[in-house]
Amino acid sequence: MTSEQPDIFTQFRHELHQFPEVSGQEVETRKRIKNFVSQFNPTRITEVAQTGLLLQYGQDLAEPVTLIRADIDALPIQEVNTFGHKSRIDGVSHKCGHDGHTAILARLAALLAEKPVTRGRVYLIFQPAEENGKGAEAVLNDPAFANIRPDRAFALHNLPGYKQGVIVCRPGSFTSSVLSLIVSFTGKVSHSAEPEKGLNPAYVMADFILQTKQIQHLDPQSEDFALITPVFTTMGETSYGISAGYGEVHLTLRTRNAKRMEALTAQLLKLVANLSAESGIAVETAYTEAFYANENDKDAVEQIKQSSLKLGYPYVENAAPFKWGEDFGLFTQRLKGAMFGIGNGEDSPALHNDDYDFNDILIEPAARLFFELIRGEHG
């Protein structure tokens, strides 16, 4: 696997890294992308999904139509790295490598400009708001996207902990179904000296959290895999004369697929209903930040495998889906396609760690793999 890539793409990635924007606020990020990729002569550039960008290559209205996607948003994490391209925005940084994914797609645009497609059309989507699960839906619901009807859709994610440049894929579920559950507990406020005259939700909340731990199934290779992570809780006020009357517990749920997620949420709803009946505490539930599992089409996976081997890239098939969610799953729920991973290095800090950084060496080989997937269908 080559370790060379044009300096302008590394520089572009570093610029994006210095000026990150969180989900739904990628206004300046889109401007930077648009200014940079315009030099690669796309057939059409369209602004989509409020802060996203869609590039078209080729004008043949016949099939095939291929979509390649990269995400562009950053995270609300304070960077601790001290290198020259460190984030200049307090409390915001690219800790998932979306700056690198964007640079890969920009490099792919350059390759398509050098060797135009001769059959069908290719679309490159710079998608916003992946981290909160809203971007893919915004793209798919955008009127500008309605008539594209891709035959195939591909995306990648860098993988810390994997050997640099190794391609990782699998048919079926590639990433997990992820859903965040908010449970509110409403009792009655009272004087803290007379809690018996109120209805404090504290013990019901504690019981709920402890029972969720018992219904987990932590083996990621099992079809019954279910991970329940408490992420936030709040209750009452910091007024020591008041016994709390209201509280919330926020959980993130992870399963291998949508069917298992339905069963897990049903189990949790039954649990909160029983706790409510036993305690007299009123309980309400709400959901947020839903990520569908990436369901990789077997033919698309085979294309990734064969393209990787043709380019001389090491290829590994994962035994189980990754536990994290990725909103490209909504694309693979509706379109044939696949997501694959590329190793960011065995010693790379993990995704969402404050010392993580994308490995620039991956820009060129990843773009070449996408290009190979395109050339096989579009000439």
C-alpha cells in the first residue's frame, strides 16, 4: 500500500482540523470544502441537507449510479494535542476522523477529474451531522437528492487499533443499531425532613439503573448482544431542604440489528412500567439519536474485497459488528451498499479520545480504493 499522497490533501485535512464545527453547524466547513473541491471540475455542485455538499461526476442518465459518502462534523471535545494543526476552537475538535474522511473524498474528486467516468454518474456526498444521527436522514429527505436513485452506496470509517491501511469489512451488520432512551420519573416534592409526605424518585431511578445492568448481554459476537450504557442523570435541586420530586435517566442502547433493538426496548418499557406500578412514580419515555445498523450487501462487500486485493491492500473480515453506531446505516437500510473500515494504526488513540488524530497516510490509499470501486462499474 502506498504511503504517498499529494500534499494539498494533507494540508486541506489540517485546515479542517483547525476549524471544526459540531453537527448541524458546519457552515464554514462547507465553504472550505466547496472552495477546495471546485478546482476538480465536478459536473454539478449542489448544497444539500442545510450544511452538506453534493458533487456530481458524469452526465450519462443511464445506470449505473454510485454514491460515495464522507461525514464532515466534529465533536464537542477539547483537544489536548499540541501539534501545529491542533483545533483552534475551544471545546470542539475532530476526534472521529471526519476531517480525514472529507480529505479522502476530496482526493477522490481529483481522481475523477483526472479520469472522467464514461458510463452513468457518480455522486460524492459530504454529509453533515453524523454524530447526532440526523445527517443521513436530512440528505435522503432533501429534494435535491430525490431523483438520484443510486444503485450502490459506499462509505468508510477509520479504525484505531487496527494495522495501518488494513481494509476491514463484513457482510450483514457492520456497525450496531444504537438508540438513546430518556426515562423521566415524576413523583412529588416535599420537605427533606418529611420525605414521607412526598414521592422521591431516587430509589426507583437507582433500581432501574441496576436492573438494566442485569439484562445486558455483552458478547458482541452473539445475536443477543445488548449493551446498555448510562450516559446522564439528573434529579431535584441543590437545595438541601427539599426532597426531590423529579428525575431523569438517559441511556444509550446498542444491539447487532434492528430486530434485537425492538426486543430490548420492549423489555425496558416493561421494566419501567412495573417500577411505576410498584412505586406510584409516574414514568415517561422518549427516544433520541437513533442509528440504524449498517447492513452491508454481500455483493458490495465482495466488490470491496476484490478491489482491495487488486490494489494489494490487506483485507480482513470482522467476526462481529462494531459496537459503535454510524448513521450511514440509514443509507444501507434503503440502498444496496456497504461501509468498510481502514486501519488508523495499532497505536492510534481510540475514537472520541481527546488525544486522537486521523492518520494522513490513509488519504491516498482510501481514495484509490473508492476509485477502483467506481472504475469497475463506470469505466
